[in-house]
Amino acid sequence: MLRFAAQAVWKHDFANLALTGGNLLVLVLGFKLGTPAGWMFVFALVGASSAWAWLANLRRYRTVADTPTSRIASAPQGYVEISGQGRQPPGFQLRSPITGLPCLWYRYIVEHREDNRWRVIESGISDDTFGVDDGSGQLLVDPEGAEILTTRKQVSQQGEYRRTEWTLIENETIYVVGEHVTLGGPNATLDRKADLADLLAEWKRDKSALLARFDADRDGEISLDEWEAARKVASDEVDRAHLDIRLKDGVHLMRKPVHARLYLIANRDVNALVRHYRLWSWVHLGLLGAALAALTLL
């Protein structure tokens, strides 16, 4: 399933570049204003935006650096970090809409040049789950709501149209930090009372089958004793169904955590991500320090 948006999807990595470039433009504004009050406004704006960006990158740096990497086979339930090779789910192969090549995930934008400016006319992002295998086991990754970093970017231009596509592909390193849950299996959350009520309601809808099965005296009605017998049979069926569910292997899934915790998917290893966020933290901290120094001098 695809989610289409009128504008390109915001990503933290692009925001770092945009914010850094935006601060440079703000400094140009300071030169145009050329007044002490103007410069104070400019440096205050640069300082505020740099402080926000520094904290955002520091949070990601600390999360990636401090969260231990779990093996999939023994990963606990809850917030974990895993790293392995990307895998296509069996029986389905996702293809990118621009190049038509198989992939695990994609995002794309189509732009049209109007008055020497590029305007986004179409965009899309896949939300199909894909697999990750670290040698000890496999799990599924739900990319919905994730911040996704990928080094795979392709740009093509034809006439007045420009198409840009980002992808994750099979067999490359996939890093994920997020919430790990097991659906089904021994950890399955089952409601015996609700399932029993649903089964009995289903039987009631087919009265002829109910009578054929439980009308012991063949009087065309279900007596209280006969209904109790039906309830006992239904209860046993629900218990057997629940036991079958718990005896089967559960589906391991990584998904967006609650409470706004970082949900990150990247085609980089842990060390590369640590260096990435540490560098951006220092860049924005340096801009913050320079802005504060300038305000002090003013």
C-alpha cells in the first residue's frame, strides 16, 4: 500500500542540511539589515535553531551509541537495536515506481520546472513490511512512522521533469532501533471471554446447524441444558484454538515506539551512524557557540 503526499516527506537528515543553509541565508539578512538590532535578531535566530538541531542530533547520537545491539533470536520485548541483512518477505516483491527495480522500501518525488523553480507534483512512500536477518533469526520491520536514512539516491531528469528516488534494497546492511514486539506465539494476548462470545454468536446465526448439533430431544428448540452443553463445547474449542496459537512461533516485528522515542531505520552500520550524528551535533553546537559569542560582543 502506498501513501501519496503533495509534498516531499520531511526527513531529519535533509533538515540538517536545510537548517545549516538556512542559517547562512539568515546571516546574509543580517548584512542587509546592517543595524545592531538587526544583527541581534539574526544571531538570536541562528542560536535558537542551532540549539534545537544540536539537541535533536545529540538525542539520536546518544540513542544509537548507548543502545546495545540485540540478537534477533534473543531480543527482549520493548525498545531494542538490531542490525542484519535486508530480506524480501516470502511471496511478495516490492518494486520502486521510478526505476522498477526490486527493493525493500522506497520514497520518491516527481518535480516539474516552472519559472526556473522545481515544484513537486507527485510523491510517494512505501509502507510494506520487510525482513531483516542477522544470522540468529529473522524479524519483520514496519517502516511506517520511521526516520529512514539511506545512501541510495537516484536522480533522473527528462525535459522539464525531475524524478528523485531513495531506496533500501535486499542483502544490504539494515540497522533498526525501535520497539520489538512478538505477535502470536507464547506471548500472544488473547481474550478468552470475547472469543467465546464471538463463537457462540456465530453459532446462533446458523440456527439449523445449532439445532442439528445440540437439540438432543429433537423438539426444535435449544433448552437451557442443551445451551449449557453448547457453551461447554464452545469453551473447549476456544481453549484448543488458543493453545494452537501459543504453540506456534510468533511473528517478531519492529515498529514505531510509543512516547515519541526514536524510530530509526538506516542502511548503515552502528559505527557509521554514531559518527554521522556526532558530526552533526558538533556542527550545530559550533554554530550555537558562535551565535552566543556574537550576541555577547553586541
